[in-house]
Amino acid sequence: MKQSHNSTRYNYDRLSRWYDWFASSEKHFTEIGLRMLKIQPGEKVLEIGFGAGQGLVALAHSAGETGKVYGIDLSEGMFQIAQAKIARAGLSRRVELRLGDAARLPFEDDFFDAIFISFTLELFDTPEIPLVLGECKRVLREDGRLGVVALEKKDCRAVKIYEWFHARMPALVDCRPIHARKTIEAAGFELAEASEEAMWGLPVEIVIARKYG
Ligand SMILES: C[S@@+](CC[C@H](N)C(=O)[O-])C[C@H]1O[C@@H](n2cnc3c(N)ncnc32)[C@H](O)[C@@H]1O
């Protein structure tokens, strides 16, 4: 079900104050993805769709004082909540946030060592996903890593039930399961590692891939 960027922005602006509580069951999977991405001190990292900023704080700790973390999100509400969380953690000098659409990344080519996307790729309309991954490829350096955490589209009962709700309440149940690994490989990345987890019976795919060529 396609939602306009305006309605996505509006929904996340409204959700932002409660997002940490609302999305608490997703945190565990985001943490697994962050661990698998293995950010090193000194690296330059981008998080796309940073939400309330949980990932940004972890990334900034891993990248250390010599590294730098950038984030981009569509929602002004999320931007404010994440910025406050980063300030409280004393990490403002290590993190730079942008408000904008990830389909057009405001960064130069070959800039990042790694990119992290958690429960966000599923929000893009199907034809837009390759565009977002193409932008990731452009701004990643050669051999740079992409880490994606996403609901996985599989032929199982839990996915069918979830999709039923998504079709009827797209503003509330907005992420939809996708074929993350296949789409990432089709966008020209090389698979480095993948893990399949389950969240309330729903399959969650965690994929680490590398840019080549
Ligand atoms: C489901 S939340 C996930 C937040 C965070 N990654 C997490 O795992 O807790 C999706 C986030 O993506 C952002 N988002 C949605 N569409 C976007 C777009 N086109 N460009 C940038 N961010 C977007 C939303 O504003 C929201 O903060």
C-alpha cells in the first residue's frame, strides 16, 4: 500500500514523542543489526530513517571520537527527539542530522564507510527501493558496508495476517514485509552476512552487504 511522503511525515511527527515506547519490540533486532555491522573507531557512518535516535547513539559510541555519524529522516518530530537524545548522551559533536528524503541523499559520492537502515526500507514504495539502494551505493566508498534490518516477505501465516492489517490500516501498520536480501543483491551489493529472526512470529531479515564495482 503506497503512502505519500507527506502522510509518512505526518504519521511519524505524531508518533515521535511515544516512538521509543511504541517500537520497543523492534529494538532487539536493531541491536543485532548494529552488532553485525561492526562499526570501527574512526568510521563515517550514515543512518537512514533514524527515528527516535537509538541507533545513532550506538553508532556514535562505536565510531568513537575520531569517527562521525550522520543521520537523515523525513520527520521533523523524530529529528527533534533524536537530537535531544544525542545531546543528553553528550554526543552532539559526533552526530550530524539532516531532515530530508533518503531517495535523494544530500552527500557526496564515496563518502561513507557504512550505512545502517532499520525498519525503514519497508516504508518506501516498491519502485523507490532500488532508487534508495542506488543512492546508498553512490555515497558508500568501495567495499563499504550496508546493514539492513527489515520485515521479511515470506509465504507464512504471520506475514499474511500482518499484510491484512497493513492493507486496512496503512497509517498504523505502515512497514510491509519485503525481500530485502534479494533486492539488495539486485542493486549491486555483495552479500556478506545474513540472519533471520522472528518478532512475534513475523520473520525479520538482517542483512550485511558490501559495495563492489
Ligand atoms: C519505522 S521508523 C524506524 C526508526 C528507527 N530506524 C528504528 O528502527 O527505531 C521509520 C523512520 O523512517 C523515517 N522515514 C520514512 N520515510 C523516509 C524517507 N523517505 N526518507 C527518510 N526517512 C524516512 C520515518 O520518519 C521514521 O523515523
